[in-house]
Amino acid sequence: MKSLTKHLVLDTEDRVQFINITSKIQELVKESKIKEGFCLVNAMHITASVFINDEESGLKQDFKDFLEKLAPQDDEYRHNDTGEDNGYAHIWRTIMGREVTVAITDNKLDFGPWEQIFYGEFDGRRKKRIMVKIIGEE
Amino acid sequence: MKSLTKHLVLDTEDRVQFINITSKIQELVKESKIKEGFCLVNAMHITASVFINDEESGLKQDFKDFLEKLAPQDDEYRHNDTGEDNGYAHIWRTIMGREVTVAITDNKLDFGPWEQIFYGEFDGRRKKRIMVKIIGEE
Amino acid sequence: MKSLTKHLVLDTEDRVQFINITSKIQELVKESKIKEGFCLVNAMHITASVFINDEESGLKQDFKDFLEKLAPQDDEYRHNDTGEDNGYAHIWRTIMGREVTVAITDNKLDFGPWEQIFYGEFDGRRKKRIMVKIIGEE
């Protein structure tokens, strides 16, 4: 069994932001030389997500609107009694998901036609880290 | 390390539908001859889910009612400005989840008593694909 | 490839409860002697979750309030026509998630600074089981 481990660093400019990281992950799969295996991609922060969906700007806005309706940013959260103001972001990340596991087949992400990997930031404006770990066989 | 890769094809008859795929996945585990490992099952479409819950018809209706309440099918979605009418389905799949990873022990799905694997279709009435990848050791 | 399989047993005292299991999982990683690999942790019950978030009491209350608002415990659920009274719990577990896959690097959970693993019980007051499976290389 072989493995590749990488902590990607992203500079997030906005508080709430979706960043397409598919090509970065595909490069790491290539670098790993692993032909058959699994690729785990997860947020290393608990107010951020990694998820798979479509690259379409309207959809990104739909997700933001949906999350804001479900758990408004300026609602009252017990978590904010600690001095934080990101209570909503812990909930948003839970809805969108922490991680994805993607099949690697013949040294490529084994994807359907529209699958794209996104990093979802919900409390940004600073450097954030994404875990990528690939295990399998050459 | 050994692996087995399969793209299952399902014919979805309804727009919204839950299909129990547990026995299909168990057959593939047997076929793989892998005794100890992981089995990844994921939707290859971004308006569909793979998730684990109970085989009970009332519960399936509860899930549909819950999703419809949260993100109604005929609400307005920016995504639908592209000519699509499945904005809700991208959100439903996000709530239900894209994938499951299941432990394989002694060449079987290592499940609790009620765990069953479902494919959740939210924009169906055509052929859809499910990714199954098993890695581990004989 | 090596593997370690463990079914943890927890005694849940409350109907709804979050239990931090991070140190238990870290011990199993150490016991496995696996240096590079993946650790899968999942609920073996379909009214329970395993998820990763912050160890902070206010946040745990926020999650309970959020779930209660989304799918109230005493709403009507078709599932409850079977004689059950835990319809809400199947939905809560879906929102919070069944499982996490965590990267193992150098025989440790490869975590960001605040990541903690929780078992979320939504229909407790009896013994429950959690699946832990670790695969990888020494």
C-alpha cells in the first residue's frame, strides 16, 4: 500500500466562500502515482466544509440562501456567549459536510460528468487548511 | 492490497425515489473476495444521494416530506435560471449525503441490525450510475 | 495492508446526548500500530450519528435547538405509525451524518486544532455500538 499526505493552504478572502479545488486534487492524485485507491479530502477547520456538487454560480448562491434561511448568521447562538460570532458557521458546515471520499481508478478521480470538489468556507478572511490523503496501489 | 470497481446502472422510474441497494452491494463485496477493508458507495450524479437508514415505507415518506418542507420543489432557485428545473434536487442531495463508506469484515458489510444502503434519486426518470469501490485484503 | 476492527459499546443515559469519543479513537489508532491509513468511525444505529466539531457546551445546545426546530420531537411522523416514537431521530441523524473518515499520519489522527469526534445519540437510554475500522500500513 502507498500513501500521499498533503495539507493544502488556502487564503480565504470572504467570510462565506465556495472554492473549486478539483484540479488541485487531481494534480495530487497524479503526483501520488496511485492507480487504484481512495482519496480523502476534508476541511481541517470546524466552520468549513468539503463537498461535491456542480460548478454553477446560481447554485452557489442557492446554497448560501438556503443556509442563511436555515440558520441565520445574526441569530442568537449559545456558542457566541464564548465571545465567538461564528455559531451559525458550525451549523452550516454540518449541513454541507466535513469531507468527501473519492474513488481513484487508473490514477484519476473516478467521477460522474458533473462532479466537482468544493471547499466551503463559512468563517473566512484568513489562511485555512485542507487535508488530502490518498491511499492505494501503484 | 486488492480492489474492485463497479459502476452500477439503475433505471429510475420516478422523479423522487428511494431504492434499497444493500443486496447488490453485498454481492459485490462477495465477488471482490476482500475480507478486511472499506467499501465506498456514492452517487455519480449531483442530484442524487447514497445514504444508510431503515427499510420502512413510512420513514421514506417522512424524508420526502422533510425535504419538501426545507427546500420546496417549486420554490425559486437561481440555478433554474440556467434552464434547469432541479435546483431543489441539488439541495436535497446535500442534506441526504453523497456517499457512504462501509467497513468490510470477514468479506461482509459490517453493519448494525437495521442498517440498509439506499440510493436516493431526486431528479430521475432516466438511467443513473452509482460508484462502488472496495479496497482491502483477501 | 493491516487492519483493526472494534465495535465500541457505549451506555447512553439520556435520550439525546453528545459524547466526545476522540481519546478512545486515538487509543485504537495507537493499538493498531498503523502509521499511514484511514480510520472509519460510524454509528451502528440508524438514530445516531458520528460527526466532527468543537468541544464546547454552548455549541452542543445550539445543535440540539437547531435539530428540534428543523424536525420537532413531537411532530407527526409516518414512521411512528409502526409503533415507534423516534421518527425525528432518523432525520436528526441524517442531518448530523452517520460517519467520519479520518486520515492517520504517523500513527495519529491527522486533525486540525479544534477537531473532536462526537457520537450523537438521538434515541438513547440503552447500550449502543460504534464501529471503528482502521486500515493502512505499519
